[in-house]
Amino acid sequence: MKLLALDTSTEQLSIAVQSGDRVWCHRGAGGAQASASLIPGVLELLAQASLRLSELDALVVGRGPGSFTGLRTACAVVQGLAYGASRPVLGLDTLLALAPPVRTQDPGAQRVLAVLDARMQQVYAAAYEWRRSADNGSETWHTVMPPGLYDPGDLTLPAAWRNDPAVWLAGNAEALLGDAPGVLRGPDGLARRTLACLPDAQALLQLAPAAWARGEALAAHDLLPLYLRDKVALTTAEREALKATTLSSVPAPTPPQATAP
């Protein structure tokens, strides 16, 4: 397939172009810088691949969850490019893009809990399982737990996974999961295997053929970002309350003990 993929859902900007078996990639700073560098990066990769937008089979984008600004930027750019070139789009979950790197690390991995830092002491999480499709017999990722927004203490593994020590954790939120019961450690008490990673355009390319085969391609105007929260920042009162809670949890220093002369 001939594909263009991009993701700006986190602090990383990621672009990839595929033509047959060849892939061209670019990564850079996301956030506020993504809007300025995204289109030039796309045009540069297409030039390296000697491809025109009209020659692509589809444009692929990480639709969310993630940064509000990043998701709006990526979806708007993909919509504009796809509409102008009369090409379809594939909007894929950004959390799903954390699963292919795990299979690269461990070809036998079958269960991945994907977790991203959602800010405000919360996480985005979803669970994916590598298994054979009933319709055509091919192996691909299946959604076991769809993307959701969680307080870390409320996040649990799917019930069928809780006694499985082979579950992988992938993403950038491991440090936030100390309160998540049974997530960081398996039933044997040992730490679960983890992979620190971010959603990446190259992973989206790996996911695109299966999504295409499932008939998930859309017209450009039908693409929508996946937002999981309406609130994008804490109020001043909430920030002060969080600060006070954090300070109250820090043990007071032990006073020095007097020593006998």
C-alpha cells in the first residue's frame, strides 16, 4: 500500500510514508510547534518517496485520545490534504499505536495494556489482544477494553487478564500507576514487563492494512478526533488543593536528637 501517516497526540510529532515495502519517517517536537512543522514535514517525506498525495491509497492519523491541540492539528491537516487529493482517511486510536512496538520487542506478546499520561493526575488507557480474526483467519490486534479516562486508582486490567503474568504495559504513564491495583505487578508479585513509548506514525502504518480490510476508511469530512474529556485544565482552587494534598503526604522531618555532653 501507499500511505501517509501522522500523529501529534503527544509531545512528539511523528510522520511516516510507505510505498510498498519502503518506509520514510520523521520525528520532531510536537505540542505548539507541530502546526508549523507538520505540513513541511509531510511534503518533504512525500518528495523523498517520490509520491504525490493523489497516488496514496489513504491518509492515516492518530485520532486520539491525547492533547486537544495536537489532535485538532493532526485531524485538520489530514482532512485538508485528503479532501484536496480526493483520498480516504483512516482514523486510528492513539493507544492502539502503542501495541505494535511491544510485538517488535517480544514477538510472543499477546496482551497489552496501553496507558498514556492524560495530565491532571489521570491516564488514558485501553487493552488490546493479538489474536486470530474469526472472519478471515488473519492475526491482528483486537480491542478488549476501549480507550477510557481513569484516575490511576480506578484502573484495572480486564477480568480475564488479571491472573496472566505475561501482560505487557506500554506507554508513558508508569510513574502514575502506583495506585492501580494489580496493574504494575502480576499475580506472582513480580513487576510486569513494560515498554516506554509514545504513539508513532510508523506503528500506525503497521495497523493500517487491517483497518483498511475491515472497511474503516472514511471520507475526509467524516473524520473526528477522539476526545475523552471536556476539561483541559485544573482551576486555581483545584491546583491549590492538589498542592496541599501533595505537601500533606510528605513526612515531616525528624528533629535532631540531643546528645549527652
